[in-house]
Amino acid sequence: MNSVEDVFNEEAAELLVTLEAALLELDDDPGDTESVDSAFRAMHTIKGSGSMFGFDKLASFTHHLEDAFDMVRSGDLVVSKELISIALGSLDHIRRLLEDKDSTPALETEGIILLKQLTKLLPADETLPELDDNETPVLSESEKIAATSTYRIRVSPAVDALSHGMDPLPILRELAELGTVNITTMLSNVPKLAELDPESCHLIWNLILTTEKGRNSIDDAFIFVMDDWSVSVEVIEEDTHWSDEEEVVKPLGEILLERGDATSAQVEEAIQHIEEAVVQRKRTGDVLIEKGSVSREQVQAALAEQQIVRAQSKKRKGKQVSLNVKVPAERLDTLMDLMGELVIAQSRLNQSASVLMDSDLTNVAEEIERLSTELRDNTLGLRMLPIGTTFARFRRLVRDLSNELGKDIELVTEGAETELDKTVIDSLADPLVHLIRNSIDHGIELPEVREAAGKVSKGTVHLSATYSESNVVIKIKDDGAGIDANIIRAKAIERGVLEEDSTLSPEELYNLVFEAGFTTAKTITNVSGRGVGMDVVKRSIEALRGKVWIDSELGRGSTVTVELPLTLAIIDGLLMKVNGDYFVLPLSLVEECIELTTDDSEKRNGNRLIEVRGETVPYVRLREWFGQEGDVPNIEQIVVTRIEGTRFGLAVDEVIGQHQTVIKSLGKLYEDTKGLLGATILGDGTVALIMDVPNLSNDVELVSKTIH
């Protein structure tokens, strides 16, 4: 495909996401007029752009769907569950037409079936035209106007409008609600105070209105006064010309002529005196006012129109506006790799500066470090996306799956603005889909079962994302039947996963569902029950350096918690040294560092415990954990961390300081080593291991050994 069609495909995909969100909002609230308008605009744009870029069949099909939603906007068609289902099916059809520009017989048949289903919902006197394969929608003149149009409106109420109870102010307010408006009040017809009748209206209003609502919405504001008042509405001509050096808009005199406020003779006379006016620093409007050709209010209204047209022209021409630039993900990955190499080179520069003790070199190294840190933060920001981009697709999943299983389920989301690395988000979608499907199939009961248990018939799946130190915590919580630990235990014993005399806590039993092939479903359905997926979910999340676990309460529901790092690329770390080897700990996990002397250790009789501000904290010596030989120094450093509210310490020989850490993955032989997150390269080329403290602290045997 050429680049233009690629751009159309990207924009159409974004519009379909908007359309799907609007349709799902309407499914929850059929009276939401904003969602109706949003859906209609998305369809209208897809249709117009599709026709422009040669996607004629897509444009034709979308045109018919748009006609149906135009009836919804006018009140001729009611939003129903069936209409939303057909519209969502049509959305999927449009996606397939995007992938197959020329369509296939099967796709054409699918489109015809959808349109026939849609026609059945229309009022008896309304029909949709037959789908013609060769049809190319013809845009009307009103449709050719940009989505945001600027109108020149003049409102001159009847003199007796006030005495008849027709107050102009509500009409002006209604027009102002349609978009951005500039209002100039004309006082030229107002008589002297002695002659003024307070029940008469002598005011005239000139408005410049910029709106997306269209001409019909403007006419609707005057529907009760159109016959008695003098009202004119014009679309401002888009004949603004541009040069490379300066912008040229319509002269003030031309605008006054178009508005009917001045005659051509008056404007020509003013132009003849323009040279004298320039010398006296007067403008054309000042000359016309002095000669009595126009009023000051008329000039103000014309100037306001001139400024608004200039602003609108800039937007249409793409000048002086903020633009979003789409960059291929591969380029961001390359930029991140280069950023990592820059961080390593900067580390080498810092080390060389400290060794050579050269003040000039040290100053340069500090400046480079500042710049590289700022560049690193901005580069990471480019890769960060709100997790709401993933949440949006789950609403459709819940709706379709609920209908398939005969359940009434609502999806509630929270924290959609929480940002994650793009790589994490891309890899997270499938695991979350599986977890939500499990909540719907295994967790939420049928409506009649819920009512029998004293619950409301509608179930709820709550999907949330929050920050937790350097991680993001995602929770999928349902108010379903919960998990019976006894059933899991019996199933685990039956499968040989568990010994009959073993004793596990309920939390440990719940997490057996992540074992390969493990399922408690009594029947196999199209959704789940084969024991395939939960083990894949766990592996996928662990591959992202995250972890997943389950909590449940029988009869009340279950919660699946997923904890993931914010980024997989570069972190701030604390560099430590043990027996000549280097280790890095994510700085966000570090709470404080304290000293541990040999005397303090002996007082504990070998127990790995230390008193920190009135709290007993377990710790582990990294030299013992990695089996390193050598004598323990007389003074060790305990790096105290806090994981999920619990303190945990790491004993090291020396704490060197803060270090920008580029995370490199370990080889196949070491990638599953307990307590290791990865590795990094220091300035002198030495490899330092990055500690995975959350997993290290969760090792039950280790914690038990350190305490006892």
C-alpha cells in the first residue's frame, strides 16, 4: 500500500476505537446524545475518507450505517440493545473491509445481512437503500463543509418582540452553546432616552459562530421567531490566501461590503484617503467611522470576523498548531537502545573523571550526566502509554461474552490514565483478556443463581490500575462465587500436584490454578475449562518481570493481582559491592542504609534479624545467598527495602552509590535464577547483577532460614 493509504488505515483504526467506545457508552446509557453524536461523526469521517482514498465498498456500507444513526439523532430511531449489537457487528465488518479493500463474496454477503438486520429496526416508513457494490457515496454541499465551520449571523428582532414575550437572550445563549461565538451588539437603531419605549427592542446582534453542529442546529434556535425576526446566516467563504512570508486575509472593507454595512462607494472613498490615513496612523475602519459611513460597532464586528477567520485558517492550513507525530515502534526501540549505550558511555566518563581527578573533565562529566538523565527521562516518556488504551478493548469483550453465557455483567474500570512502557502494554493484552474471561465464565454466576444467593442479578468485574513504588499494580476483581480451596486441594491431589498429607494455606491453594493443565471446571465450554491458559498467563507476566497471584473469598468473589515494572529499559539503581562483585538494587525500593557490626550480629546468635527504628527486620547476606567465600567485613551495610508494606534487608560489603542502570537480559542458562532481574554493564566494562528483591523476599524458605 502507498503511504497515503497507510495513513488512512491508521486514522480509520483510531476512529473505529472511538466508534466502539461510543457504541458501548450507548449500550449502558441509550439516552446519551453526546455518544450518539460521537458515533455519527466517526461514521461520517470514515465514510468521507474511505471514498476519498478508494475504499468505495467500505464507504458505501458505512454510508448506510450513518443514515441509520442520523435517524437516531433526529429521534426517528430508538437506541436499543439490538441496534447496538448490529452496529458493533457492522464495526467488525468495517474493520475487515479495511483489511480487504476489494472485498470478497463472503464479506459482501456479510454486509448485506447486516444491512437487512438494520432495516428491520427502522420505522415502517423508513428504509435504507440497497447495497450497491459500485456505489460511491456523493457528499452533499453541507457535508463538504469542514466538520468545524464558521458562520456569520445577524439577528434583528422585531420591535415588538419583548412585548410578545420573545426574549432574545435565551436564543443568543443557545447559539453560544453550539460552539465558540463572538457577539457584537449594534446600538445604532436605539432612540434617545426620552423617546425610548422600554417594551420595544431596537438592538441588533452580529455573531461569528464556530461550531461542529451544522446549519440545522443554528436554524433550530430561530424556529419560533423565523417568520417575525430578521435573521441571516452565512457560511464564511474559505478564500483566505497564504504566502510563505505572511498571511493575507480579507480586507476590512471587503468584509463590511459582504455584511451590508457599507456600500462600495463608501469603501472606495475611504481607500482614496488611505495614504493620508497611514501617515496619520489611522486605519480603514477609523476613516469610515469619521466619515459616518459605518458605526464603531459595525467595525468591531468586522474586525472580530477578520481575526476569527485568520485563526480558523491557521488551523486548516496546519500553521501554529500543535501536531502529533506518529513514529514507528521500531524507531523508539532503536532510540532506547542508543540511549542505553549513551548511559553506559556516560558512566565510563564519570569513572574516568573520578580517576584522573581533573576538574575540567569532572565538570564536563557532570554536565553530560545531567543532559543524559534528562534525555533518558524524555525517551522513556515517549514509550509510556496510558493503560486505558488496553482497558478500552475489554468493554466489548465483557459485553459479547456476557451475552454468549446468558449473564448480566458490568465492567468498571479505574486508573485508565496510569502509564506503562509500550512493550509491557503490548505484551499484557492477551494475559488480561484471559483473566477477564475466567472471571466472567468461572467467577460471575448466572442471574438466577445470584438472586438465590441474595445478590443483585447483575455481576461486576472491576478492572483497576494503580502505581506502587516503581511498579504498576493491576487488579481484576469480581463479585462472583469465589474459589473453594477444598475443591482445588482435591483436584490437586487427584492430579498428583499435591500430596494428601501436605498443608497449604488457602492463598497457596488458590495459586495452584496457575499450574499447567489445572482446571476446576466441570464442563468444557467455548470459553474455558481445558486447563490451558492460566499457566501461560503466569509465564507471560513473569517474562515481563512481573508477578501474579489470586485472593478469594467463597461466595464473595475473587481478585487477581498483577504487578509489573513501569519500564523494561533503564532504571535508577543503587550500586553495591560484595566480595569484589557488583550488584544493583532498583533505587525506588530502597528505604535506607544502616551499618551492621560484627558485635551486632553476634548478639543475635546468628539469626538474620536487625532492629531498625523499633521494628525487627529480616535480612539476607548476598555473599551467602550466592555462595561466595571469604571473610565477612567487620562493618557491613544493610540496604533496607520495603516490599508491599514489609521491610526486608540485604547485607552487602559496601554501598557505592546511585547508578543509572541499563537493564540487559541474562542468558538462557541464568534467566530463571531466583532473585535476579537482569544485569548491567558498568563504566569499566564490569558486569553487575540487578537484584529482584520482591521475588527474593517472597522465597518462604529463605525468609524462614533468616529468621530461625
